[in-house]
Amino acid sequence: MAEVIMGFFDKLVKGLTKTRDNMSTSVNQVFTSYDKIDDEFYEDLEETMIMSDMGIRTTDEIITNLKKKVKEQHIRSAAECKQLLMDTIKEQMRVNESDFAFEDQKSVLLMIGINGVGKTTTVGKLANLYRKQGKKVLIAAADTFRAGAIEQLVVWAKRANVPIITGPEGGDPGAVVYDAIQSAKARDTDMLIIDTAGRLHNKKNLMKEMSKIFKILAREYGFAHIETLLVL
């Protein structure tokens, strides 16, 4: 099973790398084909980006913002426009920004993903990061399925110097989440980070288990801001 999963991700990485390289080559060809910036240049650039799987809506927003910047900065040549395009794409992708609304409200981070992608390690690192930012953090070890998962997370919790709620190996993850929520309320915790067992979308029992966790969160901690993080 592990070999199948790793084979899938190897193909995924290679495919994404190929897409990136193809897009870079195609966009560079557009810039070298034009001396001045005109409607034809924008149309060619837009078509190239869409054909490179940037998406129609995203491409339209990027081109619109690019046109605005070109006008504001009085850019005339296509060569000068290239860096503007790169900057606009970065802004569109919101590099180094976060949509997580953690400020001034109780928050939950629910970590999901398949086996072996680093969910538990990510939980530990996030707990350490937010504790250093002055937040009161609590970890819930809701991966009761994988052997050694609880012990591993306990080690990470000690490293991060944050409390952790655990249950018995093979126990009910929903019960762990419930206990963690009650503890978070009692401790006036700012952020509850929940580790969960690895699962694939076609495993019905495991998906039902996740649905149960969501229902518990909604019922017992509905006032909190909840983010679900898919770890890849």
C-alpha cells in the first residue's frame, strides 16, 4: 500500500513540475515575441496562461491587475512587464499570507490526510509556533488507530511545552475530541489542534468517523473558528 501511495505522489510531483516548466517556457515565448504592450500581447498572454491550466477566473484576475499596474507605472515594453507579471501572480497566490482567522477568537485546527504525510509532526510544529506567539495551545491525540501515534504526539507536545489530551490506543477518536474540547473550555485555550488518523476518501468507516468529529465540534465548540488542514 505504501509503495502505491508513494508511486502516486512521485507521479504527482513529476506532473506538477512538468506543468510548471511548460508554463514558464510558454510565457517566456510570449514576452520575447512582443516589443510593445498592446491588446494582442495581453490576449496572447491570457490564452497562454489558460492553456497552462491557470484557470479562467484566476487568469482574468491576474491580467486585470497586470493591466492596472502597467498603466500606473507607465510600462511600455513587454520585457519590463515580465517582473510585474511575476509579482502579480505571487500576490494572487497570496504568498506568505494566511487566511486563518485566529485573532481574538477561539480556534480549532483539524489535521487530516492519508498515512505517512507528516500530520503528527505538523501538529507538533504548529503547536510550538503558536505557543511562541503567546497563544494558549492544547493538542488532541485523536489518531487512536496507528500504533505509536499517541506516544509520538506526546513527545511533540513535551517539546512544544503544551498540554495534550489522549485516549487509549484503539479507542474512540470522537471521545478524545470531546474530552479535548471540555479541557479547552476549562483552560480558556486559544487554539485546539487535533491530530487524526490517516484515511482515504473511499474508506467509509473512517470517513464516518471524521463526520462524527465534525458534529462534535459543531455541537460542543460551535462558537470557535474551525480550520481543516489537509496535509500532503
